[in-house]
Amino acid sequence: MENHILLVEPAYYSKFPPIGLLKISAFHKGQGDSTELVKFNKKTDSLPAKNPDKIYVTSLFTWTWRDVWDAVHFYRKKYPDVPVILGGIYASLLPDHAKLSGATSLFHGICQEVESLLPDYSIAPERDGKKWDGSIIFSSRGCHNRCKFCAVPTLEGKMNSERNSILPYIEPEYSRVIFFDNNFLANRYSGAIFDELVELDKKVDFNQGLDAKLITEQNAKRIADLKLDDSIRLAYDSIDRKKYVLKAIERLIDAGIKKRDIFVYALFNYIDTPEDFFSRVKDILNSGVVCYPMRYEPTFAIEKNYYISPNWTPHQVQMVQQARRVIGFGGAFPGYEGLVNKFNNAGTFDEAFALRESNGRK
């Protein structure tokens, strides 16, 4: 007997389609069911074309819980006899909170039953007004670093599920390959996958970033051989990572990657101090690449931009946020001469992030 499966993406914004729901769609179609994906919008009701027999609602960051609850409440009220299953990041990290949404049941973590399936891209919605055009790949799950500020150890654990080929997960008509690996270079088969990417000749985006410590000269050359679709992203989370980050930047530049295409996140408002953060920003800018200040959010935060570290003050955090808006570009600090000089000429964090007064206002 065919069932109709409703897949619901809540109203929060994401530049990517809900990959978990696309895999669930592939699974149910394999069982002979029909599926339908909707983007929930409480202003337009977001009703499916056909009454569902089962409803799956996904979730993203923990602080987007209100959008998730709105979707669950709506479909539970509209279809009171239909099970509503809530999964995704929020449901996995805050299950006790997520239970209060009213969902019939919760799913925690990764659904192994659908993990190896090719996503059902036939139902992928447009993103930013354009037809979806990317194969989203997990060539591995987890990460060996176990950073305490990161949710990956909770969600995916240590390095696991390493694939030796991505070819079964490539949509031939798509022009892009997008990796969602949390540590692509830690996959023992990454060398073979690099070879496949060269043969595929598609644009490549390592969306979750690359581990600076694992960027050897050979890996830098392999990265440079690809048709990169976006910046190479690194993370400079603490001062003890300095030698790895600076060496990785050097190797990427030597391999032929343009400085403006190297994007380095600088975590702040965690266990660092403003002066520590200021030092890392200078290191990045003096390398000539782009610095992106990344404000720390606690793993289980239910409000965004609320947490203030004991080592920071609200005013200092606001100084960084305002500098990103006023002297930054898209929230980042490019390695332009004027910005580099501003930070190099400053002796302290306060001097670096203070903005000039104009017409009596800052």
C-alpha cells in the first residue's frame, strides 16, 4: 500500500536543500511511497497537495527552534492523527527541549538506514531563486579533533564512515560537488577522492572547511588542481594553532591559490581574550588572506548572539561586530593594505577595533 510522505523544512534560512529529508525521500520512494517536500511558511499555511500518512520535520541550529516548533504545531493541528517525526541538529542536541514541540517522536543523530542513499534531488527546492545545481557529499562523518566548542563530537563522533569513492553520489548533470565532511583531509581515502575530482572536472566546494594541520605540500597542490567553487576555509581558533595555520596558508599560496580565495575563521568570545583574538587577526591579515571573525555560540544555545564569555565584555563583543559591519566587507576583513595597516598600527585590541568618530557619531 502506497503512503504519502510529507517532508517539512521549517522557515529558517539555509543556502542548501535539506539533505536529510532528500535521503528520506529516496528511502520511501524505494518502498513504493510518494513524497512531497514543503518549505513551511505560517503566513501561507504550506499545505501539501495530498494528505500525508507520515510527516518528517527537520531542524537546524538550536537557536532556530521557534521556526521548528511553528512547523510542528501547524501540522500536528492540521493532521492530528498523522505521526510527526522531528529530527536534525536541534532535535539531536536538545532532545528534552525538542520534545516540548509536540512532535509525536524524535529521531537523534544520523539515520543509518538512509545514510548511504543518493539524495532525491528531484524534489530539491530552488535556492536564492535558482534551480539546485550541486551534489552534496559526505565522504566521511565525524572528526578526530574533538574540539570542545564544536557539536560534531556529539552529533557524529570520531572519524567514521570513510568512503573510498564519491562517484556513486554524483549527479552527472550538476556542475558542482559540495563536501559536507567535517574533516575531509582526515579521510584516509582523500587522495583517491582528489583523483576522482580531477577526472570529474566539476567545481568543488569544501563547505565545512579544511584542517590546517593536514594541509601538506601535496594536499595543497591537489587542492590547487581543482576547479574551486568557493574560498578555501581554514580555522584559527586558538593561538596554539598558529604554526599550522600560517604554514597551511603559505603552502596554499605557493601551490597557486590566490590570497583572496583563502578564508580564515577567527573564533572569538570563547576561552580566548580580546588581545589573543587581536593577535590572531593580525596574523591572518599579515598573511594577505581574508579574516572572518566568528563569534562563539554555545553548542546548546537557544538564543543566538546572547552568550558573553567571562573573558570578554558585551562592549568588546559589540566592537568586533560593529567593525565587521563598518570596516569589513560582508562581515570579513580582507587583507587590504589599509586594513592591514590599521591593525598593525594598533597596540591593543581597543585601539584596533575602535572606529573613528564622524559628525559626532561612531
